[in-house]
Amino acid sequence: MPATESVTYYECQHIRPSGKKCRAIAIRGHRFCYFHLQARRGASAVIPAETVANGGPAPEPQATPIAIPMLEDRSALQIALSEVLRAVAANQIDTNRGWLLLSGLRMASNNCTGEEEFADHHQIHELELTPEGEEVGPLVESD
């Protein structure tokens, strides 16, 4: 009977907003699992509105977009909620768009169960810096 060959897998290095690390298996040759690799390729920002609901002047077109994190845990929902409320208060987005975003955040919150908070995730205490300057979790090897 031939000896079985040990195959080494690496864990995804994505750090969730809660500070916990994703433990899915990374795609070969990449730092992240399929989900986080795809999420990092897309842009997740809300472009400022062209008009303000009350008919006032629109924000300057070069205004900074709002950064909405990937909604993968309750910490991310809190960050997104804060960003949307800040943008509405600063007239970066109109109130109709703000309501739409808050409605989406409410749906995402309803989809979050309490189970995720108790899931077996590694708490991260140190970060690594990629050659691109992005902070990621440490490289974890598993068999």
C-alpha cells in the first residue's frame, strides 16, 4: 500500500471587521478563499448623489465615495450603518438613497443570526503587510 502524500492547504488571510480571521481554504496561489478573493476585486463604495432631496445644491462630483465594508458580520453592519448616517448628515447622499441603504442594512441584519458570533474563528493579534500594502492575517498552514 503506497504512502499517502500530505497535501498542504493555506487558510484565507481575510480579517473580518470584528477582528476575527476567515478560516476557509485559500485558492491555490492566492491569499484568500474564493468568496473574499471575489469580494476584493469588486468596488464597494456608494457614489455621492447628484441631487439632494430638498432641491438644494448637489455635492461636488469629486466628493469622496462612502466606503461600505463587505456585510459579513455584525461589526461590518455597524460600520456600514455609521458610514451611511455620516454621509446623510453631511449631504453626501440624498435621504432617499440613505433610506434605501438603511433598508438594505436592516435586511442584512435580519439575515445575521447570533450563531456567527460564537463560531470558531481565530482572533487575530498580528497583521502582515502584503507587497501591495494591504493588511491581512497571518498565513496559516493546515493538512
